[in-house]
Amino acid sequence: MKFGMRKPSIRKSIAARTSVKRYIRHSLGVKAPRGWGWITNPKKALYNKVYRKTTFSIFDIFKIFK
């Protein structure tokens, strides 16, 4: 598990927004509502919750100064 600042990756962020899997899910409407991660994949949901609380992004720093 990582602690501290996350290193942004432009390549990965673009790939995540333009993936075939995402396109199919959004076009067919086969998505679980927000907050249902605990039902669909509890292990991944727990990992993501802890990860989000123990790390921060460079973009979060800019939000503080707004």
C-alpha cells in the first residue's frame, strides 16, 4: 500500500478514459450505481478506500490554494 503523494501518469489517465471496456459499459448502461462497489467487488472497494485516504495527488494540492 502506498502512503504519500501519487505520481500522475498522463498516459494512464488518457487510457482509462478511452478504453473499449469503458465505452461498452457506458453505451449499454451496464453500470452499478455509485457506492455499490462493496457489493460488486468488496476486496477492491476496501483497497480503494484505504488508498484514497492514505495518498494524495498533486492536483489535490492545487485545490487547497483555490
